[in-house]
Amino acid sequence: MSGNGATSVEIRNLDLSFGAIDVLKGLNLSVREGEFLVLLGSSGCGKSTLLNCIAGLLDVTGGQVFIKGRNVTWAEPSERGIGMVFQSYALYPQMSVEGNMSFGLRNARVPKSEIRERVARAADILQIEPLLKRKPSALSGGQRQRVAIGRALVRDVDVFLFDEPLSNLDAKLRADLRVELKQLHDRLDNTMIYVTHDQVEAMTLADRIAIMKDGIIQQLASPGEIYSRPANLYVADFIGSPAMNLQQGRVENGRFLAGEFSVSLDSYPFERKATGDAWFGIRPEHVLVGDEAAGADVEFAIKAEVVEPLGSDTLVLTSVNGKRFWLRISGQSRVATGDSLRAGVNAADASLFDAGDEERL
Amino acid sequence: MTEATAVFEGAHGPKPRRTFSRRNIFLYGTLIMVALYYMLPLYVMIVTSLKGMPEIRLGNIFAPPVEITFQPWVKAWAEACTGLNCDGLSRGFWNSVRITVPSVIVSIAIASVNGYALANWRFKGANVFFTILIFGAFIPYQVMLYPIVILLREIGLYGSLWGLVIVHSIFGMPILTLLFRNYFTSLPEELFKAARVDGAGFWGIYFQIMLPMSLPIFVVAMILQVTGIWNDFLFGVVYTKPDIYPMTVQLNNIVNSVQGVKEYNVNMAATILTGLVPLVIYFVSGRLFVRGIAAGAVKG
């Protein structure tokens, strides 16, 4: 459902510093109309700061912000055609649900009849009609978050901004609301920019994910692309749980060498030719075990040190060259701690990174 | 299932505690002693104020009154003389009301807006402004007494009620601003952000979002200001003149008058009357300390 190609939000050379600390450095980002873009990163990476800059809640130090082709760099938050949903819901405690949802419209001096109509419509979409007269304190966490979304919805905005909206909810509710958010996006087709540190949310919701670190976008791509072809070592390590198995070694004569571990790279799709120091990464589920390992680009023997059955799959912790090496195998397999296993890896499933600039090879 | 029907042996259920354990005797003993120590002066005051002068001259200050009389209270309120005026403390009471009410309203109104601006609108120079304000809280009053006399004289308010109101409002500003700033800082910042996204301006957010959530801190500020201004003596005596002396100054003048017999019962009654307003404020507003007024705004 990702948009029609027109640009909805565009950020040009955005700088933001708090005193001597540069939080965002020359950031460029273009969000397509109707796109669901997730800003993902660990805390302190600048993702919420970027969202606040788009919302106009922070004054930028340099650069420009465009929404629907209009330069809104100096515009007030309410003039930008955005709606925002916060982690803490930020409902006005003294106002009823209806009062909360209509606050923005009342400030904009929208006629009363139209306010009623719009609130009713949003309440219908979010199924919160029975709650309209209640105070926020009489609502559950999930209901509060729905009202917070409703508050953005009634204002008929171009862009929805979400700042970790599900982080305060318990696991089950989070999964439910995640699905609802996705349905809401399919239904409204608005541009949505969503900040989270939760990989699962990012992977499931996003049309594209922007992974941020130290105020710089590391990779901007679809979830599948980010997972299978991480652009650099940071992204490779950040995405996936357990993380990608990484081995440090050398690329020489078409082979990757790290201690006992030697892989032919004939089937690896190089983006740039390189020899020398490098990292070799392989996802736990791409490690072949037992009979499947036969005929792989490299075969080796490993010992199960820790076995973690998750039901659907089982995670097995082993070590290669003294480094942790995770396998993800079927939940049906019977592996016990201390068992010896045959494992195999195909270079086509792997990711190689230059040891110097840590970019994908 | 056998355990369910079994008779418990040994320790089970709540741990038994002795009422007169050594710990309890020590704890409550100390508390009662301290409470008595604090209560005693008040007891002496009340008892003395209800006695006639002949009974007081017997010298048993702890003895309860044999013959209860309210005459000293009537005299303290309506008849006691200070200088040429012989209408008792009532004059001082109304003066104090006329000083306290506007001072409290003006200082809280300004300080709450100051605190809100400092906490939420990080304007240029906010930190410098705040530092100066806090610094102001540490300057001893005595240093400023005379300069303020000159200032008030120049603007023609020296010796008037409004001059004193201005002085009280200004002197309450640093501590009140600090109080409000800290309270508004403790409110979730996202509420402020949400209101801005919803298009509310400086005053819109203050009146529609912040004020309704701030009852507790307004009550605290009111208690601070009412008691502080009501109990003030120094500014009252320096910046006003006899006709408009606040109650505290007038109390002093009654108690310390050198002519005639010392009427201890009238003095005690006058003192209690003067202290009544702060006392009532504490009792009444204690209930207004509604906690969790912001509950439901954030996670819960």
C-alpha cells in the first residue's frame, strides 16, 4: 500500500544541536505520500528528536522541513497539517474523551456541528463511541491510546506522527493495537511516521524502515531488504534477535578465512570487490544443521552449549572461533545441551562487511 | 489435600505483636512527650485568656479557670487601645485582610505564569532570568528595606496599603516562581506538546491545560503566601502608618503598651485571634490537597 510516489514529507540537510551536542547531522529524508515509515534505533539515536523537528516542537539548527511541498521549517506545529500520538498518550486529564478529541478543532474555531460530526466519525473508526463522555482516568491503556489516535484523526491531517505509541502497553495489547494500526493505515492511506525501538513493530508495520544511529540514517529500505541485505555492520548487528552471527577474518582468493572457518565466496553477490580484513555475517536461521549441511559452502562441527526451546523454533547457542554462534532450528528437533552437531553455511545467504568502513561488500 | 484439613503447628498466620513492647513504649512515649511540650504554651494561652485578672494574679498559670469569662476576648477584638484608637484588634484584622488578599492574588497570578513560561517555553535568556530570580530569594530583606522606602516614596505609595501589597508581591515572587516552575516541569511534557500540536497558544495552554491540573500547587502557594503575609511584621511596620497597621503590628502595640496594668488575659486572647487566620487556612486547605489530580493523563 505504499503510496503513489508523490513526496509527503521531505527533510533537507537537517541539523539539530542542543548546545554543544549535535543530535542530528545533515539529515536528508524523503517520505512518500501514504507511506508508513518507521524510524528505528536504540535510545539516544535522534529518532524522537527528528520526529519532534517534523512536528515543529523543536526549532531546527539548520536545514529545512517540507510537508506536501510547503516549507514548514518555521511554521507552528498546528499549521503543519500533522497529528501526533505520544508514548504517554498525553490526554488532557480534566477533559472528557470528546473534549480531548475536539480540543484541536475548538482551537481552530471549527463550527460546533462539524466538530460533532468529525468526532463521531473518528469514534466510529476507532470504536470508542461508548467512551466519549468518560474522563481519561476511567479508561484502560489501550483505550487511552485509541483516544490519542482519535485526537489526531479528527483533525484531518496529512501526516500522522507516532512517538513510540505502544511502548507503555503490555505485550498482548501491543500486538493487538499493532494490527489495528496497520489496518488503520490501509484504510486511511495517510502518511505515517512512526518512531520505535522495537524491531518487531518496525518490521511488521513499515513500508520502509530508517535505521538511525548517532543522528545519521544508517539504512533506509524495506523491512525485507534491511533484514536480508543490511547496509553495514551496525544494521546487521542491530536487526534480528538473536543477532546475526558475525565472524571477523580475511577475504583472500575468493574465500573468507577466520581461524578454522573457511568459506568459498563463489556464490556471494559482491557489491564491490574487495580483499583484506572483513566481517562475515550469517543469520541464525540460515545455518544449516545435520543432513542439510552436506554440500554447503562450508561445513563444520559445533557443540550445543545452551538450548532454548521457544515452541515454534529452538535456539541453540554454540561457538565458532571462540565467538558466540546462534542457530535457529525447528522446534521439533531434539537437541540437548552438549550434543555435537554438523553445521553448514552457504555464502549466498551471508553478508560480508569491510572491516575498515564497515560497509557491505 | 491433606494439608488443608491438618491442624497448623508452630508459627502460622499473622505474627503476634505485643501492645506494650519496649519498642512501643519508647516510641509512643517520646511522641507523647514532644506533643505535650508543643501543646503546653497553647494550653496556657487559652486557659489564661478565659480567666479574669484577679484569678491570674494568683499565679497558677496551669490551673484551669474557676470562672470562665469571655470578656478578655471581647476587649481584645473591639475595645483594646493602641495609641488614639480604641477599637481593638478588629481594625488590624481588616487591614491585614486588605493587605493579604490582593498580595496573595497578585503574587500567585504572576508567579504561576512565570513558572509556566520558564518550565515550558524555553525562551531565550530563560536561564539567566531564572538565576537572577533565585538569587533574589537569597538576599536578606534587611538590605532592601531602605531602598524600597525611597522607591515607594518616589512613586507616591509610601505609607499606603497598596505600597505594602506591591512589596509583598515582589518578595513572594522568587520562591513562588521556583515552586510553580518545578511543579510545571513535573507535569508530563508530552501534554504540553500535544496541546501545541492541537493549536493552543501560550494562554490557551495555560488556562485550558495547565491550570486545571495545578490545584495542588495553587493550594500550596496560597498557604505559603497567606501565612507569610499575615504573619509579616517587619514590612508592615516599616511601610505603613498607624491607621493601616496590619494585625501583627497592632498586636505588638497592644501587648507592649507601657501604660496601665498588664492585662495578660487580653494579651493572650489578642494573640490567639491574630494566629487564627493561618490556623484556619491550614485546617481548611489541608483537605484541598487533592492528590493525583493528574492521574489518567499519563500511563496508569
